[in-house]
Amino acid sequence: MSFFRQTSRKLLKMVWNDCSQCHRMCTLSEAAQSIKIRNIHEGESGILANSLALEGCRAKTTDLKMFHKLDPSGYYMSLTDSGEVIGTIGGIRYSDSFGYIGFRHVDEEKKEQGYEQGLLNVALEHLKDRWLGIEVKPDEVETFQKLGFITAWHNGCFKTEKTPFFPELGQNPSIHSIPEGPLGRVVEYDTEIFGVDRRRFIMSWTKTEKKGTSLLVTENDKIMGYGVVRPLQERQCHRIGPLYALNTAVAQVLILALISVIPDEALYITAPLTNPSFIRLLTNDLRLKQINETVRMYTKKDHEISTHKMFAIVDTNVG
């Protein structure tokens, strides 16, 4: 039996407990209300915003639909017979060997009644024998360690209410707008760092409405890094991610160029805390404040993710 199959079976066995069945539409517990699970359809993608708990950090519905398209059959919600949504989860099949669990959300008063477990059961069944990634709160680490997950690194979410303006920032010949650049090579660069090919998503995610919000840096016709800043649901609020680069110097060039397009607006960025020089740039030079911390975990130690080139992630819910 393969490592991935053993891991998946272990996870299912540990979280399934005494549940006798797990269908895409199933009763989850013996609580007073009958709770059922079904797929979230693309037109219902807005429901996933409930899992983005940070105030002001909710993704636009158009972006949530892009997340949904990563695996249209991998998103689920639990609801009562009356149609009240109690929780959500996403099990994204990035490839035949790798999956990611995100968009975990259950109403606070329902968390102790087994509904989180029921949603996790369904996501794990959907992901089957893949090795898995997940982002958890620090106080959840021990729980997921018992399920076979291993801590990989910590991410911090940083925020500023008003981005600085850089009047001296002129044209840099090494910076290009991605729609005008080699998009296929951008996808290859993203795959090199993220670890799996997410071609369709990157081709959509880098198509931004405002000029200068989707950029790459090249040198001698070689891609040195790329970054994207997209608007959030709240007015005059943005998020940078991904931001991948050869080193901190290239990451600095990119983030300054991206910020210059959205002066005096609120900004979020979720960055691995494994790059201390970049974190100092965020906190000391750009005056962003860290507002929370999460932990990235995988079900295998050798996760093949190039964190030294990863300066901002797209979202904790999609990796």
C-alpha cells in the first residue's frame, strides 16, 4: 500500500469515528436539527466568504468563483432542513497526487456538535489518496498533528490602512505587465515554486482590470519574479498575492511597483515568516502591521515547496 493511501486511510479512520456513512448529502450528527452536506455550486461561491474571517479581508465574488473553478466538485456546505448554512469546506484536487483543504468554517455555536468533523470527512473522501496541505490556527496544530499533518512553516497576515505613495518610482525596464509578457513562462515559474501546475487559475488570476496590478520582473529574458494585487470586497482595499521572486531584492522591486498603483488604500499581504528580510521590509519600511498568524501543514515532510522564493501567498484557503 502506498504512503499516500496509508496516510489517507489514517486520516479518514481518525476523523470518521463512529459515522456509519459519508455521502455528499448525509446526516452529520444526532443534534436537534437534521444537518446535511451538499456541493457548493459556482453560483453559490459567495458562501465561501464566510471562511475569510479577518475583518475587511473578504475576497470578491468574482475571485471566489476563480477559487471554485480550481475543483468545482470539491466544495461543500452543511445546512439544515430549513436551508440555513452552518459550515463550508473545500477539498481542492490540484493534481492526481496533491490536494489542499481550505475554506473551513462552521458557526461557533455548532463547532462542538461534530459538524466540522462531518465536513472534514467529506473533503478527505473527495481527496482520497493524495498528500494534503492545510492552513490552521496555532491552537489547531496539535489536533492536526494527530491526523498525520506535519508543520511546514508559519504565515503572517500583514495590513496597512493606507499604502504609501512613491513619487520617485519611475519606469523600470525590467518590470513588465503580465498580460503583455510570456504568460506560459509565468505559469511555469509559478509551478516551480508552488509545486504543482495550476495553469488555468494563474491565467485567470493574472488578468487584472487595472494596469500595473499584475507584474513580472525579467533579466536577460529570464523571469526573476512575479506578483499580483487584486481588489477585495471592501472598497479601496486590496490584497497582494502571489508574490514569488528569486530573492528579497526582486520581491522588493515588485511590491513597491504594485503598491505604487494603489496609493492611500488599505492593503493585506499574507507572507511566510521564513523570509525575515522581507518581513522587515513590510514592517519597518512599509509600516504594515501583523494582524494574525497561521500554520501551513502537510501530510509529508518533503513538501517540495520553495518557500525561500515565496514572499506572499494567494490565500490561506487555496495554498
